[in-house]
Amino acid sequence: MPHLPASSALSRFRVIDLTQVRAGPTACRQLADWGADVIQVQMPEHMRGDDTLGGQDGSDYQYTHRNKRSVTLNLKEPEGIATLKRLIATADVVVENFRPDVKTRLGIDHATLEKDHPRLIYASISGFGQTGPLADRPGFDQIAQGLGGLMSVTGLPGQGPMRVGIPIADLCAGIFCAQGILVALLEREVSGKGQWLHTSLLQAMVSMMDFQTARWLVDGEVPGQAGNFHPTSIPTGVYKARDGYLTIAVFGSKIWERFCTTLGAPEWVTDPRFVDKAGRSVNREALNAAINERLAHQDRSHWIERFNADGVACGHINNVQEVFDEPQVQHLGLVQDVVSARLGPQRHVGQPVVLERTPSQLARAAPRRGEHTEEVLGELGLLPADVAQMKARGVF
């Protein structure tokens, strides 16, 4: 293939990316980073809507759409739809986030496409699911954070719900979608058949609530906000040393004993002010105040070194700049370089999984809208003269 695979792992697969905003493009980016030939299909420049990721030259867009190729097709014209279907015929996977009525009207829904392409993996991402009472509502990350319960357990008690600082529902829906696509591709090797898979921001968000959902479903307990402190493990949270904040995680009785000894308060292990007769932590606020009082005598670096040496997890709280100054982050090689022909050198966070023989790689910066249209149409067997006529007719 003439594309530039980021890795050989998925280079034999072609993915048609019909998505917008973040969740769908994230799913396709996962596949592109491992070498899949991801072709992003967009409306022509003069018909485009708002750039929801800050514009094509912005850092957000560049990060989200790396390693892809881009074609433009006017899907409001029959010839544009026909060309898209011709492109889909060459693909292993289609990823879309259209409203159900839109994809059916365009004739690119799963039921229609599978008649001619029984091996096609068709992946759909929506706000709330493909069916049900909320299926037709517009869905965005913050709405899913609220509806899925995350905002009810985030933030300080009594100060109202709070969103988290990243689009977690979007990102997780995209990652779950990519995982489903890989499972479907593996299953196809056995059955020879494609299938429809779908997820949503709401499903991803409820799944990511993890142990908080278990507290309700298993224990019948409605979780609340705990601020910077773990809702069930005490003391685990954010504390203040002489020169600033640090985070400490104490899980289990043995680590509790080490923590108390390192802090110079071994008597706390059985102190009735902080533990009950069953050895369970009590009086969270009093304990936290006592911890901060002792931590205030030394700087963070002192406590971080001491606690970790004694087997108690403790660390700095970095801002984003400090994250990339962190020696361990640098050692892990998370940041990769790529060069955009338009924008010059760029640095992005790569995949957080390292495969020994087929690592992911940033091989291509995000394309400009329609950058590869003529290239891809040529791969479909169209002659340059035919492509020029299509362009004149406004097909792309």
C-alpha cells in the first residue's frame, strides 16, 4: 500500500473513518498508530462545519488525527455516496458516528453494506446508544460524565458536582471501540464474517465508574464525593508538606503500620482516635489534620524519598509541564516526534503500550483536509482525467 504504516502490526487492514469530534477519531487513531491504513473521509472545505478540535492546525486536531490519510467527498451528492461505497468495498473496517436516520438515508448503514460486504467490520459510536429513549439526543463528553455518575463522585463534598479535567467519556468510548474492532477482526479470522459493533459515551462512562458502580450494585451504597481522598481507603489522598502538596496511598494494615512508623507516629497504628476495635480507619478529618501537622516539618522531597524507601507509595503532583520533566516519563519514551510538511516538527504522546516486535510509531502528521483525495481515488482505479472531472463536478 502507498500509505506510510506506523507499525507493521495492523498494516494489512484498511479503516474508513467517517467520524467527527473526538470519540470516533480516537478509535481510529488507536488503529492508525499500530499501522492500519486509516482513511479519514470529510466534507469538502467549502462545506465543512465548525472545527470542534480547535481547527486543523491546532494541537488538539494534530494529535487526534495523526497517522491518517484524508479524502474529501460530498456526501450530499449521489456521486459522492457512490465513490464512498466504492472506497468501503476496499476496506476491512468502517467507523461512524452518524445519527441512525442519517446513515440509513445515505445507504451506508450496516444492514445495507453487509449485503455486499459480509466480511466488513462496522463500528458505531454514539452518545447514548443506537436504540432506546435517548438514542436521538446529541451526546457530548460532559453530558455523559453527568449522566453516567462521574460528576457525582468528583469534587469536594458539599461544593456541587464537578467534571474531570479530560474528556474521559469520549476517550474511553474510542478506546473501547478500537478494542471491539480488534476482537471482531480476530473473530473474522475464524468465522470469515464481519459484524456490527457499537458503543457509546454513556456505556463507556458507566463502565469506567468501576468500583463505584459495584458499591451500589453489590453493597447498595450510593457513593458520594470524597474530593482528593480515596472514598474507601484511609489515608489515601493529597497532603501538604512544608513546601507544597504531595499524594500518598496507604492500602492495607501492613502499609498503614509502615506509614505510621515513617511518619514518626507508630502509636497511631492502634490509636482509638484513628482506628476502631476491628482495625478499620475512622475519623478521616482528624487523621488527615494530624498527618498534615507532621508533614509540615519537612519538604516534599524528604517525605517522598522516605515513604517510598519504606514501601509506602508517595509522589509529587505535577502540572503538565512538570510531567514531561519527570525522569521516569522521559525514560519510558512516551513522547514521539513527527514532522508536518505544513507546520514543522511536532511532539506527541504515543501509545502507552510497548510491543517488543511491533511497536507503535508516529509516521505521519495529521493531514490537511482532502490531502490524499486524488491519491486514494487513484488506488480505486480512477484515471487522472476522471478524478479531474469529479473535482470539477464538486464530488470532492
